[in-house]
Amino acid sequence: MIIRPITREDVPQCVDLGYEQFMASRFNYLHYDREKIKTQFLNAVDHPTRRAFVIDHDGELVGIVGVSLEQFEYNYDTFAMDHFYYIKPEHRKGLLAMRLFKIAEDWAKKNRAIEIHFNFAFNDEGQRIAKFMDRLGYVKYNEHYKKLLVI
């Protein structure tokens, strides 16, 4: 399995992977707009401040991470943040997940980000993800709250 930057040819498989991630997330009550997601993936191909990396297993994409560079509100320093991160369940064993994080971190460092932020919204996996993030040297830094508004 190789980890490499996304190409235009990868986009249809990435949209499908994104749907799998979406269905496993806490946002699965929303509509998944495939055209919008397709555009987001296309925007990550060779973009200077956005990048997606895929795990390619003999032509089948089994994982993906998408990151972007953002500026802090308080100054002009940049940080990287994820927009999506997903590995098919049957490929989550071993070092593959760590390798995908490392690729994202290396890209962020190369682009002079001073921090990288990952946000996970998966159902019922909080403790497992917390242990994994701790092993990679990440610390929990924020709490998010939401309220559903019906208009």
C-alpha cells in the first residue's frame, strides 16, 4: 500500500470513501451532497493551501486524509487542520493510520504550519481515538457544542 497525493482520477473513489466516513460520523443525519464533495476533492488536487492524500491498495483507495492551511485569528501564523480522515475498517490494523497522519504532518511542516489540528466526529469511538492520538503526541485542546436549529 502506498500513500500519495490525490489525483483527479481518484476523485470518484474519494467521494465514495467520503460517504463511508460520513455514514460513520455524527453528521450522518445530514444530506451528503456528492457534487459538493467532488468539488472539494478536486480543489485539493495540487492546491497550495489544501491537500488530500490517499492510501492506494493496488488501485483501490482504502483511506484518505484532507488538510488545509489556515491562519490564526490573532496573528499571521498558520496551522493545519483536517477536513476529513478515514480508513476503511478492514485496513485499520498496523501502522497504516500512523503513516497517514505522518504524511499530513510532513506536508504541514513543509508549509511552515506551527500546529496541526484533527477533529474526530465518529460515533462510539472516542476512547479508542483518544488513546491513538495520545500515542501520536496529540493533546485534546477544545470542546465543541452544537444545537440543532429547525427553521
